[in-house]
Amino acid sequence: MSKALINSGRSIFFSLCEWGQEDPATWAGDIGNSWRTTGDIRDNWKSMTLIADQNDRWASYARPGSWNDPDMLEVGNGGMTREEYRSHFSIWALAKAPLLIGCDLRSMDKVTFELLSNKEVIAVNQDKLGIQGKKIKKDGDLEVWAGPLSMKRVAVILWNRGSSPANINARWEDIGLDSSAIVNARDLWAHVTHSGVRKQLSALVEPHACKMYTLTRRTA
């Protein structure tokens, strides 16, 4: 199939699927443009979080033109809460996963449209550097996911997978920043910027929710 598509003389995206059974991240990059890393996703919190973890295992194999695919987005199908869907979309975006809408476009409600059309989150997914973000810190149900972006920026997600509100911290040394760096932190869901943040990023995160940021170093 790969050879046939190449020989067609047209630019065609080749998405492979064998459900991750033969570790396609280790070989599919020379054949196609994306490959499923997991079994089929289901529209519930347990399935989504399990698949996020399974896909994260293969982060180092992704590169421009060759992507890990943890299956389609379930946002809008009704099996998760708004915050759970926000976490789902954020993690898929950071992981540079193909953002394939899996709900019925004919019956999409306003909340679903607002989640799926967040241009700042989509921009992280489409960043030209093309490096998959990954889980870099875990403390029980509290996690920090992060990855580099173009123009020396960093994308960060503070994810609370627990059942109670909690403070989550991402220290600069954990996410690839110099300890002396001063950054502007752009909250991609609240659409506000926190200026002059030093040493670490901290936030109170609600249960099954996340905060997503891009960090830009300040210059003198």
C-alpha cells in the first residue's frame, strides 16, 4: 500500500492501523504517516486515560510526517464530563496525535464546538517543531506532561486524574527550562497570560481536569 501511494504521484496521508499489536512505532515511520498505538478507544474516562498512557510509551518515535495515533477523539459523544473531555483534547494535542473528531458533526453542541475549536490548543498540536510531548512527572494521581515547541517555547499540562481538587507544580528543571528562567505563561483554556513566572508553574486543578499552558521566556 505504501509503495502504491508513493507511485500515485500524489501527496496522500497514509494512516496505518494494526492496533499497536506489533509495536508499529518501531517500524511504521518508514512506511506511513501515522500508526495506531493502541486498541480502540471507548467514550469513558478509564479508556481515555489508559490509552493516553499506552501512547505515551512511544513518544520518542514520533517526528514530523510520522505520528503516533492513540485513536480518535471522543469529545462530544456524551460519555465523559466537560472537564474530562478538556483533558482528553489537551493530552491528544500535546502528544501531536491526529485530531480526528469522533462525534456526529450534525448534532454537535456549543460546548463541544468550543472545546474542539480552541485555536491555541490546536496550535500546540500543529507546532512546526513536531516533537511529541510526554508525561514527565507523576505523584499519585497528579501529573505533569510537557514538550518543547518552536521558538524555544514549552507546552505544559498539569493533569489531576484524582477525585479531589489538588495543587500541581511543574518545576523548571523538570520541563527543560533553566532554573533562572523567567517566563510568560499563557493559559490556553482561560486565554489569559501570567507574566514574570519564576522557578515553577503552579495551579489548583479540579478533579479529572487539567490546566494547559505555553511558556515563553522573557528577554531583558
